[in-house]
Amino acid sequence: MLPALRSIIHTVNGAEGLQDTFDIIVTQVSDALKTDICSIYLNHKQDNSHTLVANRGFDQEMPDKTLVPSNKGIISHISRREEPLKFADGSSHKDFFEIPGSGEDKARAFLGVPIIHHREVLGVLVVQHKSRRIFSEDDEAFLVTLSAQLAGIIANVELRNLVESKQRRTAPTQFNASSSTPGLAMGKGWVVSPPTSLATIPKRQCKDVEAEIKQLRKAMSRSRKDIRDLAATLSTKLAKQEVALFAAYEQMLSRDSLGKKIEQLI
């Protein structure tokens, strides 16, 4: 599953916008998990309704901003519980809600995971299959990891849109954030938008291959240690599925995974 996860994240990083990101995810997740349906819903926290923003596998093309009503369906149930749910036959569940014309009633197997950022549910990522099956723990871990990546992307877009709208005003602006340590402090804040990109770094021929590889391995080893230390620090503050993400990130930084490919390029 790790190669598929890396491939999706790599493709998403090159997406042109948020909708492009959604479309990439539903397509590639369907292929990776071999499911008939994959869909993404965004949550409206005012009333816990959800908007379908992307899907692959519905019987017909859904109109823009198809809405799942407030507190309807398994989708809303997942948002309220803030944890994954899976069923061998989701269509028979008492909370099942079918979007008219989608053909979801033909699907049986169901797995949905919340898209959570800073303990706020931003939406739900769902996969469904037409035959009865129980999605594996690996499938669930795959979606949880991907939903965490997606949550960061959505939150960054929302923050960027908020900053751009506030920049047009002269009134004081308030942003909600998560505290790293208890206490109270006052100071100035800056919105940093550096106009830099990895694409601007010129490509140069490596002069000392062994030295570069040694430096790479040292940097990746330090990064893995930082991830382990951070996971240990947050293990008592985050949910288990969120802590599990750190193990996935550490594995991606192993020499047999991302490291080998970079060394080959060097």
C-alpha cells in the first residue's frame, strides 16, 4: 500500500487546485483499493450537513454541490463520532442515506473515515464496493493516512482564502490557533508568504556522490528520529489513528523506500 500512498501524495502535490486534488484522490484511491465507488464529502459544521465534492463510480454524474441533509446518512454519523466506520453491507445500515440517482443502494461494503484537522471534522472520505466484504485494517490505515494529508490541504486553502479576504479589510483580524504551551502572551504577528519554490532551485551535477549520499542518509536519519520523538510526545494527546500516521511517515523516509530512489538520482 505504501507505493500507492506515495504515488497519490506525489500526484496531489502537483494538483492545480482543491477540486483537482479531490478528483485525483477519488480516482487513484478507487484504483489502489479496487473499489467500485470512492467519494469525498465536506462538512458544514453549522448544521452537520455534507456536500459531495467529488466521486468516482456513481451511476450518473452528480450536479455540483449535491447535499446530504443535516444529520442524515452514515456520513453524518462518522462526523459526529469522529472515527472510521466500516460495514460488510452499508446499504442495510439504519442510517444509510442514498443520494438520488447515485446507485449507492447497489453497493454493499462500506468504509468511511473522517477528514480531521486540529480535532475539527472537515469532511468524510468514503469507499464502497458492490459485493459484500469487510475492508481490512490496511485499507483503513491507508484511508486514515490519506485523509490526514487531505485535511492539511483543505485547512491550508481555507486559511489562505481567509487571509486574502482579511487583507482587503482594515479592521483587526482574529485567527484561532492551537497552543503549544500553556500561558498568555501578546505580540505582533506576520503572515508569511515566501515567493519561493523548489522549481526555482537550479539543477547541478553532483561532484562527490559518496559525500552527498552520506549527507542524505544522515539527514533522513535525523528526520526519522524527529518523527519518533514527536510521536512519543503526542501519543497521549492524539487519537491512535492519528499517532499511527507518524509510523507511516517514518517508513516513507526509510532507505528502502524514498531513500533508495533519491540515492539512485544522486
